[in-house]
Amino acid sequence: MIYSSTASYSTNSAAAVQFGKRVVLFDAPEGIQHSLMHYKVSLGKISTIFVSHLHMDHVAGLVPLLTSMNTRALHTRVTVIGPKGIKELMDVYCRLTFSDFAPSLQVLEMEEGVSLTHPISESCTLTTHTLTHAVPSFAAVLRVKGRAAIDIERLKTAGFPIGPLCGDLIKLGRVTVNGREYIHSDYTQTNRDRKVVFCGDCCWDTAVPEHRAALVQDAMDCDLLIHEATFGRDMAARAPGMGHSTPSMAGCASKAMQARCMVMTHISNRYLQGLERDVPAEPTSEGGDNTKYSKYEPLFLSGKCFDAVFVTSDTVQHGCGIPGDSPLSQFIPDALEAGAQAVCLARAGLKVAFS
């Protein structure tokens, strides 16, 4: 996930999911190009942009991003998926600013109560679902089929010298080292299918039952759920009327979907004041006392300004680097108590990719 505002903290958020040579971008708020460059996400790899709803903190950066891609003559066919009205918004913006999009740009509009499935590639699809918010808002379920990859550990055990020869093994299919022949197909494994769920702004508790049931069924057993948690427990009574969720609501969504991990996003600035940006530092696959990553491989999290913590119910007592007197300290316990398996509280600079 990439937070796109240049301010210290902001509820303006977007998520970039990379798999292979493709990137799917979820929402495009103001400043998205700055963040994409900062986290080294190539514009030429973006194939699909999903806009959850038309509030400006989620769509203001869309047209500038698309015009930049056109100006750079990137030979990438891009599909924009957004709520009904996004075509008109884009057309008016272009007409008044004398901007142009690439001729190959495709725009698909979503309607409430109707699921849309878009084939991104032969191995990846995106399906939309209706959420409950102050304006029409949608969720997306991204499915990525497992792909064959070299089993490095098996190669090491077999005595193969890991390095440049791995490229030869992939390209040629077989390589002879010290008189022993290594065949590529003997050392490959197929990664399991992956599923990422992105929920735009919504109030989970007030969702239309049939809409929620359809989303839960489609999202079941997802690897990662990205869900908003705009307000804390102090605003629980008012959150539904404002169309937003609390950590407890997000935790209920995670439990219903049996998500392996949930990232809570779109946190109101009222909970972020006074927090430092340097907790924790650059993460590793080993993690620390309050981090657990290995069980989620090959999903990995990285980012120069990484500022999120994985916890499970047996590690939440370590504090997660959040001051105990901060209202934010309640977010993770509330989500876990509601039934989430593992929670990542993201407030800045998170990039998600599949290996």
C-alpha cells in the first residue's frame, strides 16, 4: 500500500499491488505520482486502476496520473474501473484543462448492486462488490493464479551454485555443473493462488446484507484484506452515520472473510497527531518481538518509510511501537478482539507485492 499525500499523515490513501510485471492501483488521490516514484513503482507497469468512489481524496490524482502516462508515451493498455460518473468526471477535466488520454484507455463504470469482473490477464481477475458509504462505494477482490518459480532451497540442497547460473537454468531449461545435469522442471514449484481484497470507504455494520454476503463469499480465505478504520472506539456511535468503520467493524469484516491478514487504513488525523515516523525501521523477513512476516510469505511488505506493524493476539501486548496514551493504541486490540487473525496498522509508506 502506498500513502500518497506529501503531508506527514493523511487519510488520503491508495494501494498498489504488484505481481510479476503488472501493477494494480487502488484509488488515486492527490499526490499519487509522487508516491509511486518514491516507492519505485513504474508507471509503465500499471495496467488497472480501481477507483472505489468519487470523493476527491480518492480520485483527485487520477486524471493527472493518466495524462502523465500519455505524455510519456507509455505503451501500456490501462483500464480504469470506477463508479458511474467517472467517465463524465474525466471528460470534463480533460476538456477544461486541454488534456489528453492514451487512445487505448478503457473506462468501465460500476453500478450499485451489480458485480463486475474484469480479466486483467490470463492469470489475474478483479471482481467488484457494493459497499455502504455516504456515496456509491465499492470493494474489489483481486485474484492472482499461482505461477511456477524456481525452488532455491532445493537447488541449494542439490549443490547448485546460486547466482548467474540460475538465469541460464531458466532460459535454457537445463544446465550442467561439475558433470551433473540440472533440469529446470525438476526444481520448480507452483505458488498457490493469491487473493487481495480492497474495501473503499464504508461502514461494515450498516452494509446491505445481500451485498455483504456476496463480498464475504467472494473474499473468503483472502491473503490480505485492506480495510478502512477511519474512527476509533470513541466515535463508534457516530461512525455509521458518517459512512465509515471503526477497528472493531474492520475486525468483524476480517473475521467474516477469514482473512489471513488485515491492513487497517484511512485513519483519521485526529488519531495520528504527535506520533513519530520512525517506528519501526526497515523490516526484514525475520521480524522482531512485535512483528511476524514469515507465515505470510511469499507476500512481503517493504518500503523506505515503513510504518506499520504486524501483530497477532499473542504479541499485541508488546505495544507495537505506539504510545500507550495514544488513542491509536486501541486500534489493533479492538480489531483482534473482533476476530481478526492478524492486523497491520498502516499509517505511512507501505508497498505490497507478490514474489
